[in-house]
Amino acid sequence: MSIRDLFKALADVYCADTPIERAARAALLFSDAQSIAFTSTALRAPFLEVMTASNAHPICSQLMGTPLPWAPPSTTSSEKYIKDSLPKAHVELLGPNGLVKSDRVRLGIYGMMPDSEYGMRTHPAEEIYIMLAGQADWALGNKPYTDHGPGDRSHHPSMMPHANRTHTSAFMSTYVWTGDISTNNYVYSG
């Protein structure tokens, strides 16, 4: 599958009639999908297990059929963030560091291995995660963690503290940032 085909399929995932999802759809459908060169890497088995489960979003089969440069995210250079990012799989599809350059959105695919945590963080961008496969708990502000599965969304307004964790299964999701998409004011407290 080509990057352009993947973008068209992902646009359908952002189907809610909200400003952030409309922005994601527009960015995916109207981007210049001439991607940069990259070396693809394989996803680890726990990701493949949840992406082939019967309740996984149909786009998971397309994701698995598209060569992508999966790697831990690199949003900040703090030692704690780097260490906590090792159990993650990420690819920024659209954005300043994306396979396709964009200065309007950061949009990508993000997953986390079982028994992992991505601690509390804040950033100026508005963000939404849409769960594609597996299970994850999300915490917003000082509210307790709540379980999310395929099709569920976790919306984070600008500067909303949020965190996520897994238990016995991995998860895979898609996310988009809008507004101030720079990482200059990203804060990871873990």
C-alpha cells in the first residue's frame, strides 16, 4: 500500500464532526503525499497480535501492509522520556518531522507494548487519539484512568495533562495535533 492510499484510508478513521477531526481529514486528503525516503522496520509481535484481533479497526490490516519506519517517539530529549519511550512504536505521517511535511498538523500512528506507561504530559497542541486495536487506560487531568478499546477516543484540549498505560495487551492508535504543533513547550513529567 502506498502512503497516499494509507492517507485516504486514515481520513475515514477521522469521521467525527469535530474541528480537530475535520482538520485531520483535510490534512490527509489534501496533503502532497510525496513522502521522504525511509527505511521500514517491523512491528513487534504484541502489536501484530492486537492488530489482527477480530475487534481491531479494519485499517490495521492496511497499516500492517504498508512499510513504515516504526521507532520510539522522540518528542523531547529528556532522559526519562527516552527511557519511557522504548516500549512504544510510532511513526509521524504528517508534520514537521513527518514522512510528509506539514506545518499545520502532526498526525501519526502510535502504539505501546503491554505493561507499559506513558506518564503525565502537557503540550500547547489540541490532540485526539483514536484507538485502533488493543486496550489502553487514559487519564485526563486529575481524573482516574478509564479503559479504551478500538474505536474509542481520548481528546486532550491544549495544555490538558494526560497519561496512558497498558496492562496485558499492547495497543495501536492514530493521533492528531492541531493548533501550536511545535514541541517547544512539551512537558513530560512521567
